[in-house]
Amino acid sequence: MGRTLALMLNCLLAVYLVSATPSGARDLTVPLLEPLGAVIIDPGHGGRDPGAVVLQHQQQVMEKDINLSVAHKLKDLLDVHAPEIDVYLTREDDTYQSLPARVQMAAQVLPPEGTSKVYLSIHTNAAVVPEASGFEVWINRGDVTAYIAPTVEDAYLKRRIEEIDRTLHRELKDGTDALADAMIESLRDQVGEYMPSRGIRHQDFYVIRYSQMPSVLVEMGFMTNPSELEQLLDESFQMLIARGMLSALLEYRSR
Ligand SMILES: [Zn+2]
């Protein structure tokens, strides 16, 4: 390949990478499928965004508090059982973080050399019918189409960009599938006797769509189901969920 072409290719890739997400460049320096070295835990909602809100004994219960409590438990477990894994929280306390800010923060995490990172978003569910129950693991649908710079006329450049795009998406999908499988299995092991598994589901939630690393979003159970709400507020039950998440991450690490 001539030097000019190589230069052009780099420029085009730079344009492509910057335009690949709304939050900035795709970071090609961090491998996607290397051994796990960092986990970004994302407790959903926070601050002025309470998430789902339900009444229990005339008291408001807010989703953001349950999410944060489980996130801290998981961080503590990881610190003890896998101290070699760096753990980050997108929020440490009851503060508001926009979705792009969370994704941006995760993108900036640099795992130890030769390792990769994953994104785990933690939420609690709500439904119109009080009977709805169980936990779910959500992943991106993976149907993001390749972005081709409209000005690219050169067939070789076009092919190169498409190749890179395909490789990245395949690695992202493989990592995400492995993480989602481990997560649903481990949660089933830990809390399956208390609430049903609703399986792995697909949706383009912002944080798992744009996080640029293997990502899952866990809905831990339904706050709108009175008996499930009791469980979700119970510290020891929260610990069971956190343990399920820990096992999933450890299994993902040793896959
Ligand atoms: Zn939520």
C-alpha cells in the first residue's frame, strides 16, 4: 500500500471512529476479548432521576437506591474475591449522571495492560401488572450497521472499513453473549429458588448499545410485585444477587 493511501486510510478511519458513537471515538487500543481486568458497574438512575417509584407501607421506594445498594455490594465482593480486577462505579452515591456521561466514563477506563473491560448496568424492574416477576439480562440487539463515510469512493478503503467494523462487532457480540450467558446462569443459581429467570432479552438500551465493550443490563426483579419488592429491599437478598453477579464475572474471566 502506498504511503499516501496509508495516510488517507488512517484519516478516514479516524473520521469513521469518531463518528461511530455519539460520545466520541471508539477506542481501538483496548482489546475486547482479552482476560478480564476491569469492570464498570453502572447503578441505574440516581439523583433527580429516581427510576421506578412504588409505595410500600405509605413510603416511597425508589429504584435508584436498590440499584446503588447492590452495586456497592458487588464492588465489595469483587475487591475481596478478585482484587486484581479494577472496579469502577458510574456513580458512587445518589447523584445524577446522564447516560452519555456514564458511557463516556466507561470509555475512559483503561484496564491493566493485556486485559479487557466489561460494563454491567444494574436496574430494578416495574410493570403495570403486580404479578410480573423475575430477573432478566438485557443485551444490545447487535444490529448496528457499519458506518461508511459517504465520501469514500475507493473500493479498497471501503472494504477495510467494513472489515474493521465487522471484526469489532463480532468481538463485541461474542463477549456480550458470553457475559450474558454467565450472568443468567449465575443469577439462576443464586436466586432461582426465590424468583424466576425471564432469560436473556434484546433491546438497544443506550448504555449497553454505546459502551463499546461487552455489556449487559440486569433487571433484578419487579418492584411492582409486592413480595418481590420485599426481597429486593432485603440486604441479604441483595447480597445473593451481588454474589450471582460476582460468579458471572469470575466465570467470564476464566472462560
Ligand atoms: Zn431502571
